[in-house]
Amino acid sequence: SIGFSFREMAAVAAAMRAGSWATWVFGHGLGATFAFDTMGYNNRGQIVHFSHPNFIHNFYFFLPFKLGAVGTLAVLAALALFVLAAVRGARDHAPGTEDRRLLAAAAAAWITYLAWSAAAPQILDFQLAPCWGVVVALPASTLERHES
């Protein structure tokens, strides 16, 4: 729910404010937890109580908490490059071509992902990460063919 998301973001923000300058720059690490009393599911699908979860639903809070400013800038720069490559590639191909449609679909997927990330960092999900890898690779192969 939206209420849960706001409470979770407030708890993560409090943990970030309490951190040192080093955690602001480099983050708390991927295994870091934060104080937040909640119920959730474990990896077996059982409902359990969490007092210090390590999963953060909002990717834009996940990044600075876990990776700090350095990691956040690197990840956001990479995502921006993925979107720009797909958008520019679609723009540069002739209308109606298969490559243009593929690049436009890749751009739409990345833009959707950027919005979706406010509620779920699905790029980190081991089941969906390969799909995002394909969305990165397809425009790259299309742009490579276009330049040849």
C-alpha cells in the first residue's frame, strides 16, 4: 500500500541520515538492513516478522542506502544510457522498420522500468534480471547493425 511505502521510505531515510559521511558516499552495502517492524514473506513463501529487513521496495531509496552517492550515480547513469541509446536509435531508423519498432519497444520498456522502480526494484530479481539483460542487448545489436 502507499502507506506502507511511505513508512518504509521514512525508515530508510532515517537510517541514511544516521549514517556517517562514508555511508553517504559509498553506502551501507548490499546486505545492509534498516530498522522497520513489518510482516513479510521469506524465501519459502511463509509469512514472517521482520524487524530489520534488507529489501527496500523503492529502488530510488535502495540505491543511495545500499550503494551511496557513488553507486547511485553509476547505476542511474547506466540506466540513462540504456534509455538514451534506445530512444536515439529509434529516432535514427526509418519509420516503419523492424529495427525502429524494436528500439522503440526497448525505450518504452526502460521508461516503464524507471517508473516501476518507485515501487519495486525488479531488476534485482533473479527471475527478471535476464529479461532486462535482453532489453539491454537487443538495442545494442540493432545499433551495431545500423552502423555497419
